Amino acid sequence: MEQSEVFKRVGEIGAVVVVRADSVEASLKIVNACVKGGIKGIELTYSVPNAVEAIKQLHAKYQDTDVLIGAGTVVNTTSAFEAIQAGAEFIVSPTFNAEVAELCHSEAVNYVPGCFSPSEVHHAFSAGFSLVKIFPATVLGPTYLKELHGPFPKIKLMPTGGVNADNLPEWFDAGAYVVGAGGSIVGKGIGDLEGIEKRSREFMKSFKVYQESK
């Protein structure tokens, strides 16, 4: 999928789930539960041991589907390059990393840097990235997104942290392009796969209801 298509698709799917786990096997089971529940955006974090192997397996399984597999918690070019080679369709960092940004530009892969302050958002946007992750969003609240769109009307925002099925409409009303969710969906992880699938389904139901209301 072309870079522009991935960018558009991220907005269409509405949600990216942040997956952390203690092993490749556990992360794959969690992702599968999320996908069964209807979530089509996956951010497999580099906190997972041997994350690149998990990305390879996820890419092999979902490459011919409408599921997007990305890599998260990417903090250096080594991780970014191996994730891209393994099939990651987008790269997410907790902060803006100029070297990772340059690599993603050269590889024509979407880079989503984590930002907190208006200065950080401006820096990322000036570097050519039109989608930024607002983290931790739970500290800032939906109103913060609305305020950011004043000076930065063209930037796309992905609030991550504190987003759940109940408050999802508030984030989109405030101008979110897509939302990131972790604990509110993944919960206790590998020991609660049925719960993960259920919460994923509830999350996407909330998103669908919101879309239909507009």
C-alpha cells in the first residue's frame, strides 16, 4: 500500500490499538483478539521482546487484508529500519526523533511522532509530518485538541492515552483524525483474550455510531 493510501486508511479505520506484551506469542494472540473484535489498526510496540519477529508474523498473516500493522515505541533508526523491512506500514515514536523521521522519509513510510506541547507539534509539522500522536492525551483532554487546531488547522492528531468506548465521541468532536488506545482495550493482556475481543467490538461500535451520527 502506498504511503498516501496508508495515511488515508488510518483515518478511515478510526482506531489504532497499542499492543504491549511479554512475548511474541502473547502479542500475536492479543492482536488476533483485537482484529476479531473489529479493530484494523495495530501498533505493535518495541517493548515486546523480539518485536521485529512479531511484526514479520503479523505482516505475513494480514498483508492481504485491510488490517494495518505498524511499529510503536520506536526510538532509534535501527528499530525503525528493521520494522520497515519486516513489513511495518507506519512507525510511531513516543517523541519526535529527527533521525527516525529522516529514515521514514527516505523509505516513504508514515512516521507518527509523539508530541505533548504546541512547540513539539509545530516542530513535527515543520519537519513534514502531518499526523502526530498527542501523548499522554489523558492529561490534556479533548479540549486541548480543539485548541491545537487553532494555530495548526492542517495537522492531523491521534490522541493516545485515556481514550475508551465511552469518551471516544468527545475526542472526535474535538478534531481527532484517529485515536490510539491501549489499556482500555488490551486490559490484562494475554489472560483476557475474550475481554479484549469484547472491548474491541464495543470500541468500534462506538466509532460506527459516531460516524453515523454525522
